[in-house]
Amino acid sequence: MVGDYNLPNLTLPQQSEVTLGKWSRMRKTYLKEHHKILYYNLLTKGTLTQHLAEIQQRATELEETVVRQMAQKEGLTEQMKANDMMKWVRLMNNIRNSAQEIVKEQVIFN
């Protein structure tokens, strides 16, 4: 009882501590801004951190796989890295950026 009002005494369930990475922070922001109902449902059920940890793992694995496949397709090798470092870095950055866009589309904003 607060004044003339009865206010509920709500507490959230205990959630395990999870270190949020880049992808999980991005997913959390996306849910907060675009899917508020889902965000608050996960939060009140106590499954938000578990959800974010799963997203982080899936996104990291997908990014590593896509980068590896694209680098192999483009012919990026350790020999190329040794011979022309700047070209290798430029191509690798392009591949990483492309892979991150794929991860955002398939995992984060889905």
C-alpha cells in the first residue's frame, strides 16, 4: 500500500550472468526498438539472457563460417598475405563486412 494505492511488488526471476557480445547487444537493441512485446515477454520470463547468449553463439558461428567460405572462394591464402599484405587486408575487410551484413539479415533482424 502506497498512499491510497495498492502497488504490486513484482520481482524478476534470477537470470544467469552472461557476457553480452556485439551480436547479442545488437539483438537486444533491435528487440527493444522494434519488438517490444517479445522483449518484455523474454525479460519477464527470465529467458532474455539465454536468448541473447544463443543469438551471440549462432551469429558468431555463422560469421566465421561465411568468412572462411568467402575467403576460400576469393583465393585468399597465407601466401597472398605474405606477398601483398595490403591487398589481402583490403579483400579480407570486404569479406568481413559482407559476412556481417549476412549475419545481421539472417540472425539479428529475423
